[in-house]
Amino acid sequence: MLSKEIDSQIREVIDFPKKGISFKDITPLLMNKSISDKIILEFKSRILDFEIDAIVGIESRGFLYGFLLANTLGIPFIPIRKSGKLPCETVKYKYELEYGFSEVEIHKNDIKKGWNVLIHDDLLATGGTACAAAELIELSGANVAGFAFIVSLEYLNALPKLEKYSTNIINLVEYK
């Protein structure tokens, strides 16, 4: 089963980036072509029923498999970045974190009105950044087609927040 294979490759780093956090490092997945191919094929098979015009990836680890998946599907890939990282006119969304605020942005004209957009990131934790990405999609006049994550930390209960935007939510590995 792919979820067990992925889980066996994810490196857990204790007390990173701060004490009390158990970081799920996907670097070993990136170093393994075979498992990376399986991840893309699994995502592709699970989104076949979704109507998708583009994929956005959330900075920075959402770029890695998000771009590969978009390329495989023959659709545009669009990066969502932290504020101040994109050179052209942007749409921004500020959101609250457990320890302050953050802001993400997307180029103003990259997403076309009416598009159905899949949001991808490597890991779903509290859902704050994924919801901010969904807000950017909606501010751009597009629709959230769904979400795709490699890892979901189910115990943080983010799914209800995402379901406001779409019930199409893919998690390849779930930590309960």
C-alpha cells in the first residue's frame, strides 16, 4: 500500500523548527524516483473525476509535487508565495497563525476567472495556509476544485476548515 511506503520514507525530526514540534520531512521522498512516480500517479488517479484547469502549489514544498502533477496533466502550475516574493502585481491574503500573522500572494492575472483550481501542499496541519490559498483562488474569481496533500496531521482537525471551500480533499498519509 502506497501510504505505508510513503510513511516509511518520511523522516521525523523532533523539536524542529521549535521545541515540541515533530517535523515530517519529505526530503527522502524527493530522493526516491520510484516513490515520487507513484505519488504522482496516485494523485492523478484520485483527481480524475475533478474538473481542474490549473494547480496552485503553496510555497515552498507545494511546488515540488504540484508542478510535477500539473505537468503530467498538461495544465498550468501557479505558485502561491509568501508576501514580497513575486515580481508583478499580486493579490494578497493575510491570515492568522497560532503565533501571529502571515500573508500569501499570487500574481494577479495568473488565474483566470471561472477556472477550477486544485490546491496542493506537502502537508496539512492546522489548515491556515491552505485556507488562505483558497481565499486567494476565490479572490481571483476562480473556484477551489479540491485540495491534495501528501501528509495530513488529522489530530489537528483541519478538514472542517477546508470543507468550506471543497469536500474534494486528498491525503496520501494520515497521522491520527
